[in-house]
Amino acid sequence: MSQRQVNLRSSNQLASTAANIVQTSASTSKSILNSVAKRQELNRRQTEQALLLGNKTSEELIQAYSDKIKSADVEFNTKLNGYVRQEAERIGTLKANAEKPGATKEERDAYLEAKQTGTDNLTNLAIISANLEKNRAYYNGAAGAIAEGSSLGKIERGFAQNTNRIKFNSSLLTNTYSDVNFTTNEGGQLTISLVPDGETDPVNFDVTAEANAFKQTGETIATAAISEDDLLTGKTGLGWVTEVSKFKDLLPTKTDVTKDKKKEVSIGTIEIDGETADIMQQTRLKVEDVSKNLLENHGAWLDSKVGADFAKQWDQLYELKYIGDFEIAKLSWGTLNNANVKAGIENLKKEYGSEDLTALDKDPTDGFTEADYKALQKQQRELAKIGLSKFLAEQLEIDYVQNQRAEILTLDKD
């Protein structure tokens, strides 16, 4: 089975179904979804700009930043060494106080806490540094995907929401920054700030939060980037095509071409007596019919595919226009498909605001509940099923035509 990209074919019936699925009960709901979709799109655009700037290697950039590039690592290391010395002196002073005759419990506790926090900060900094260097190629790949308009290497839309993380890492990897500073808050947790080239405001990178998130999820740009296996035309998508090709109600349906000439189609050409002739073949089910049968008769199979880990395929279906331009289609998959529903609601509150979020609630008296979250999740998943069914139907059609051509070529040789 060959790997290829296909174009969207319209289906009035499916489009109508999709419109009904994502119809909300009040205009305020659409307005709120539109607001968040626009905010997410802005974040993604800023992320893309940061990646493209960080990956720019033209002679113009090299010339403009040659002096800075030569000194960037020195600046960072100087500031890092200064931070480490500062922390060592602070902890050393607390240790002296804790070990002096008559030291109080508070002084001993302060030393132990500072020692643990300092150790944690250095450990977290090592984790972040190792991940950053390890994932250098993925930042370059993501920038290339944006420039080329390709899905391969592109960052999943949910991960791209963290613009600060992308700006910081991309700037640091390519030495396109200035004014780096290391600071700790009252709790002793480490934050690094820098100003990306072309900007005036600093980007703050919470080392502690980022390291803790990595320890919990293992997520990095490497896990968020779309790989060859993740492509709809790669291992994942073609594996699904193989599965649905076994459903009998999706198989080609022959018609009597003598009674229905309109369903006779050319599937290629062949040389006969020195002339080129069309090879005519009875048609199979239309793409729209295959998609409809898949939705109506194999819903459980589709449900098994559009789960919490469908983010990368969702993005591709949207980019390839297999799903409509609905507001809910513009949201990242993780926005409404967080495996931890309570965490998903909290994230929504941060994006919407608690008051605006109630506008999505049919019964705002009880606030935005888990049931409300799951209702929106269902809308998004139904839309995903429609998009996936269209993609798979078109892949089955392509396979059918290719198989017919292969059979004819074989017969011709015989």
C-alpha cells in the first residue's frame, strides 16, 4: 500500500450531520468557543514564529548575530556559574548558622530546606538541559514542517500552546537571545529568563515546573512531534485502512454497466492495435456511501480510535480539511480530551475564565461540571469520527483503483 496525501471530497449529507453535531444551544456558546479558538491560534502562531526565527540559518541572520553567537554560550555559562556561586554562598551561610553553638531549630530547618531546594534546582536544571540538547533535531524539524507546510515533524497543537517554552528553548538552542538571568522565588524554586532576538519582553522559564511536568508525563517536543508512524498516510493511518478493508459492507459493489452506463468509469488506459483505449470498469460504492456505512455500522470501531491519544491525527484531519471549519475543530484535542477531566476543566477555566465558562453550560446554576465538559468532548469526538470516516473511505477507493489496474496489467501480460 503506497503512502500518499489525498484531497477532501465534499459530502452534503455528512456536512449537514457535522453541523448538527456541533450545533450549540446558545449563541454565547459559539462566541466563547470562538474566543478560545482564536486565543489558541494566536499562541500557535507565536510558537511557529519562534521556531522559524530560531531555525533561521540564512547568511543575513548569521551576519547580523555573528558576534552574539560567539559569546552567547559564554554569557549563559557565566550567568549560570554566578547563580551556582550565589546559591552556594547562601546555603553556606545557612549551614554556618545551623551548626554554630546555640543554633535554633528554625536555623537548622532553614539550612536543611535550602540545601534540599538547591539540590532539587540543580537536578531539575540538569533534566531540562539534557532534554533540550537531546531534542535539538525536533525543534529543527518542527521549524522545517512549518516552512514546508508538512505534517511530518509538526508539533501537536496542544503542545504548541506553551509559547514560552518554545520561545525559550528555541532561542537557547540557536543562541538568538540576550539578557539571560537566573532567579529564585521565595520558595527557592528556579526560573530562567531571557529576551529572544527581535523582542523586548523577557520570556520566563520555570525550571521547577517544567522538570516536574516531565517527571510526571515524560512529554517533550520529541513526543509531541508528528512522526512518520503518526502520519495518516503512515503506519497508523494505513493500519486503520487495513482494518476497515475487512468490513464487508465497505467492499466494492459491482453494477451492471449495460443497464447503468453512468456508473461505468475509466480506471486507466491500454494500447490496443496501436491505439490508446480507456479501460472501463463497473464502479464500487461511492466515497460518501462508504463513509456513511462506516459511521452508521462501525461506530464502536471508530470510538476505539478517537480516544485521548488521538491528538496528532486530529490535527492532520483538520489541516487536510477532512473536518469542517467549526470552532470546536480549531481547538487542540487535549483541550476537551484530557484523561483527567478535573484537570481539563481547570485548564479550560484558565483559558476561558470561570465566568465565561458558564456560558457553555446549559444549566449555569451549578457551574461548569464534568458532565458539561464531557458533552463538549462528545461533540469533538463525533466530528473526529466523521473526518476519519471520510479519510478512510477515500483511501479504500484509491486502493480499489490501484488493485484494478494491477489486475488489468497482469491480464495484459498474460
